Amino acid sequence: MKKRTIAALALITPGLAAFLFFNIYPIVYSIYIAFTNAQLGNFPVQTPNAPPLKFVGLENFRWAISDPGFRSAFLWTWIFVATSVTLKVLAGIFLSVLYNSEYVIGKSIYRALLIIPWALPLLFSITVWRFMFDPVFGPVNIILRDLGVSNPPDWMNNPFYGFIALNIIEVWLAYPFMMTVITSALQAVPDILVEAAIIDGANYWQRLTRVVIPIVSKPIAFSTILTSAASFQYFLVPFLYNGTLFEEKFLLLYGYKRAFGASIPSYGRAAAVLFIATIVLAIYMLISMKITKLQEGAS
């Protein structure tokens, strides 16, 4: 073996080993746990009164598919993906178009203000939003009472209104990413095409929907796929907002509750739920990439 090859291997081996240990090993180990009866008492340490750790095949997966809580969480997770992603895309397009308008003054200031949600720690943001939606002291319900709503919604304990609140929070957290991607794409739209549409008599809405947006459709599709994957993995926000209320509304939260919220935590069942979520997400990403043809590059 040449010295140059040996030197190259010496340089990449530590990084490759670290990657395999911190990324691949936990994934493989989690898959292994999903096929066992791992629970509190036999994992990670065996206690005298607990059943021994053993391989149970697909038992955990059969349990998950037959459990009404899992089916509810699976359905509501996709409902949240549909609602939140639609709102995020619309908010991103609206703000990007507004930001790129020639009539907007002080764009650098607005851009700095609009990306504030990106800069704030997530824990801080959720804490503030919990206060905003507090049924008694929150500014949202105070404003609603001032507007004449005698019985404003209970955003914290009602599943329907809590779901709406999570959509609002998710839009606020994610629109900076959508706006940044779409804004960059809009700035690359050739002015000559817009000018040609004006000469042809197209109004602003026609120019936007038939010229501008089709040109930037691939960046919009790319950001939509990424943000929909993030919505599918929604965990920390509903957990901190009101984890008990949304236990059967979000798949990862459901898996977490099965692992750490039960009287006897079942790590095998939780790992099976998360493994199913990973497979579903991978299939969704693959199908989305095929449909949007992003792997083929820009057209």
C-alpha cells in the first residue's frame, strides 16, 4: 500500500469511526431493541423479578399496529403535516413576495426582524407561546375578551384548539426557513420574463402564479419536503406545550410516552413505534423526491 494511501486512511479513519459510533450504532441498536421485550427491569440491567430480555420477533410491531393509540397518533400526525405545511408554505411565499417587492423600504431591517424565530432558543419560544395561549392570563384570550368573545377557547386543555395553537406555533417557528429559501429563489427570477408578461398584459396575480412561482417551483418543493419531514417528527413543541393532551396526536410523542410515561416503561414497544415512523418517513421522502423530480436537478 502506498504511503499516500496510508496517510489518507489515517486521516479519515478517526472521523469515520466517530460517525459510525455516534450515528450508525445508535440506529442499529434501536432496531435491535425493537425486536426484543426490553422494558424497565430487564434493560439495560436485569433485575431479579423482571422477565429476561429476549428476542420477540414482530410482536412489538403487531402490538403497535393493533393499538388504537398508535393509529390515532399516526393519523393525526399526517393531519398536522398537511395543515402546518400548507400554512408554512403560504406564509413563506407571502412574506417572500412582500420582501421582494420594489415598494418595500428598509428590507434589511425587515429581514433581520423576520428571522428572529430562528435565533431564539426553542425552549424560550415555546415558553412564551404557552403564556400567549394561557386561557386566563394569556394575551390571546385577553384580546378575544376585549373583542366581545365571552367564552374564549381553552388553548391549553382542549384538543381541537390546542391543535390549532400548535399549527400557529409551528408556522411562527418555520417561516424564516421557508422565507429564506423562497426569497433566494425569487431573486434569481430573470426580470426579462416578468417584463415580457407585463407587455403581454398580465396583471400582478397572473405574473405571480403563471411566471414567477412556476420558475421557483423546485426550491419551493425542496423546502416543502424538508419542512414536512420536520412536521412529521414533531415532538418537543407538543411535549413542552402539553404532552399529556397530545400523547395520541403525534407519533414520536406517543412512542416517548410508551417508553418513559407508562407505569412499566416498554422500551421495545417504543423502539418499534419509532422504527415504523422512520420507515414511513423514509418512504415519504423517497416518493416526494420522485414526484417532484428534485433528484434530476433544476429544469
